[in-house]
Amino acid sequence: MKATELEIDGLVNIRDLGGMVTVDGRSVRPGRLLRSDNPKALTDRGRQQLMDVVGPKVVIDLRIPLEVDREGYELDRAVRLVNCPMTPQSGVNQAQIDAGMCDNLIDDYLRQIDVNGRYVAQALSIIAESQNHPVIVHCTAGKDRTGITVAMTLDILGVPHEDIVADYHVTTKNMAPVLERIRSAPVFKENGLADAPDWIFASDPETMRGFLARMTTLYGGAEGWALMNGMTADQIAALRESLLD
């Protein structure tokens, strides 16, 4: 089964990962882990829908402080917001690429789990705690930083790579309104993201497939990576126990 897309007014890339099936036949529990684009565009109706339909206890924001400050939002005061800032590693122009930033998303994602590894591990640790459920993970588009964090979570749970790839690719059809927001936001006009090349905004299957393959070669899988980056075996077990039926 695939993740369930939700209709929340103001969110265009939100889905519940419940129902995804592991290689040993277990299922991700619905209503526990969701992925999303930036909630900034939520309408009043959308905020109420979010509480009624999802009722999140924790929202993990993977954006850097500049994005949080300039493109922030407010949710119900019962929701705990946690910032795990993951700095993008791709160059948005040739000068940045020439200076050493990545010119493709696979390298960006691999560098993310290296440079920003402690924040990825922090997010996974929060997701592992059942008292934090339902938990929503988001960045700006709900594509790259969210995609990495969700992919690492699902890999630890044992979801097949091709199903992780398929979920990542769902963002492609939801990207147009997100891209419109990015192109028009002053903060992204200032930092160059609004004028970035098209490949930065893509969510092609080959990207996630390549990331998962190379991550597995380097670390033996997301569990191996997590144990090398501060998570304990008990936390890994808790992640599976809290998210799988």
C-alpha cells in the first residue's frame, strides 16, 4: 500500500505514511507519521482541519533559521514545534557550484546525512517516541530534507526501497503550487532559490533510488547510519515498535 494523501486547506503535499508495508509484511500504523510542505499557507479552515483530521502532537521543522524567521507560521498552541535545521547542500547558481556545492540531488542528500547528520538523527529520535505521535515532518516543499528524513525512517522500518522511491515521487505532481510560492517569496528571491535551475525542484525516482543505493553501500542501510550518528539500539527498536503494527 502507498501513503494516503490528505486534503488540508493550504497544504498541497501532505500525506500519512500509514499503510506502507515492510518486507516482512508489517504495516506502518496510520495516523502516526506524516510528511508535509510548509504549513505557512494554511488557512483558518486548514488549521482546524489539521487539528481535526491529524491532531499532531509534534511538528518537526527541518528548515534553517532564516526560513523559519521569514517563512514561519502558527499552529494550535497544543502542538509542540521542534526545529531540526538541515542546511541545503545544492548550489542554486553556477558560482555556488564552482565553490563546491552539489550540482545534483543525490550528492546533496548524501552530504545532508553527513553535514546535517545530527539533525537527521534528532528528528528520527523524536519520531521514535510514541508520545510524540502523530508527528508531522516538513521543510519548504516537503521534498528534499523531508524526503531524506522520511526515507531514512522507512528504511529502518524495513519498507522496500522501491516503495520509498514511489512515495518520494508523489511530490512531483504536487510541486507546481509549492514552486509558485518559492518563486514569489522575498526570502527566496534574496537567497537565489527562486531563480534556481529546474533540477533543484525535481523529485525524480532515480534521485531517491540512487540515494538509497549509495547510502546502503556506505553505511549498510539507514539503521547502520543511525547507530553511527548517535542513535541507540533501543531507539531503533522503539522506532519500529511505535510505528509498526
